[in-house]
Amino acid sequence: MHIPDGFLSMPVWAGLDIGAAPAVAYLARRAQRDLEESRVALLGVMGAFVFAAQMINFPVGVGTSGHLVGSALLGVTLGPSAAAVVMTAILAIQALIFQDGGLLALGANVVNMAIVGVLAGYLPYHYWGRSGARKFALFLGGVLSVFAAALLAMAELLLSGVRIPGPVLGISVALFLVSAVIEGAITLAVFQAIERINPGFIRAPSGRGAPVLAGLLVAAVFLAAVGVLFASAWPDGLEKLAQDAGISGRAKALIATPFADYEAGFLSSVWLRKAAAGLAGLALVYGVCLVLARAARRRRSA
């Protein structure tokens, strides 16, 4: 789902970079206005959990994998503005530290997953989350968040002059839809697990929510340190699309990093390389989200 550098034309990636910057700044101001002290820790924990979950690819079709994006999950737990800021932080760290998504294409990925993805994932819950259709709203939000982001990514490729044969486009849409359905199921399952631990926690986090935060952190650490061993090695939907369209060779990294592809290249053991990179990223995302949340609270108090 992360678009690397080299896939988009300069007018497309530059236009999206220019548009994403003020949009995220506006959402950050809204998040600052709405952020309560009780939600500060939740931002860091949810950011870390989503980052770790994104590392675990699962098969969605022959030769293709997918992974949790987390836009809808962040939207319903944090609210859309804070969720967009957290997802932007995750995407920036992934691009800068792990070479997952391009630096020049960061605006495109932010628009797709942090803005449109979060909004598409949140709206069903906003309208039906307090009705008898809440489970369906959570599931639908997960589906829409991934499918909308995927359609935008394909549209951006087409606008950049990438020729995608009709059969390849059709198969890609089908695979993205499968990923979206799985995203919906995971979103619903995680939300229900949180509510079982502490009913009402999402609506009003408090000191009694410590078991929820601890549980999410433990799950994030497990995914980053152990789950990576069982992650599918197949390319995700966008990588598969790039291969079939003959553009995978265009992908390029603008900076070098010792944690490229979520592996600590300076370690010898395969498991240690993956686990060390995952845990380092988890700690970094948690720290950055916590710092952003506390800074927003201080500015609000001032």
C-alpha cells in the first residue's frame, strides 16, 4: 500500500506533497483542540500497535499478501483528527527509517492512508457506531479505509502515466477488496477485544483503562518480536501490481538506513534482524506519538 519513490510523476507527487502539508497541519490543530489528558497515552499505544501490526503480512491470494493498515482502527479509537496525525507520524517514520514508502511520495501515502483512509474508516462509525449496527459500521469502516486508499493509489499511478493492462487492474482491484474485507474483520475484532477488557473505554479513557493500554502494548511487542517470523514473504497488493505492470524496477531509495526493509542489517541472525528492527520502530513510533500528544496538550493549556 506504501507507494515508493519512482512510481509517481513529479507533478503528481509534488501536488500531493503540497496538498498534504496544510491538511495535516489543520488536522493537528483540530486534534490539539479536542485532545483530552486521558487520551495522551492512548495515542502512543495505538500508534505503536498499528505500526507493529503493519509489519505482519498475511496471504490474500496466490502470490500476494496484505497487512493491517489501521486507518479505521485509529479513527474510531482516537477520533479522525488525532488518528490522521498518528498515521502521518507512522508513515514518516516508515519512509525515513525503514524505506517503506518514498520520501517524495510521502504526501501521496499521507493523503491515501492518513487523510482519506482515516476519514473513510471513521464515517460509518460516526453515523452508526452508537446504534444496533455498530458491528457492521466497524467492519464497513475497515473495508472502506483500505479500498479507498487502494483506489487512490491506483489512480495516482494512472495519472503518472503508468500503463496498467485491464486484466492486471481487475485482478488488483479484487485482491485489494480481499485485503479490505480482512481489514474490516480485524478492525472489528480488535475493537471488540478492547471493549471486552474495559467497556466504554474508547468513549471515555481513564485510569481504569490501564489493562487495555498494557494489553495493546504487549500485543504490539509480540507482533514486532515474534509475529514477524510468521509473516508472509509474498509481495503486497501494490508490489504485485507494480510487478505485473512492469514498473517494480523504478522503485528507488533516496537515503540509506541500517533498518531498510524492517531488518537490522548489522545483526547476523534473521530473527534478530527482524525483531530488533520491529522493536526499535515500535519504540520510536510510541515515543514520537507520545511527544506529539504531550506537546499538543501543553499548547492547549497555554
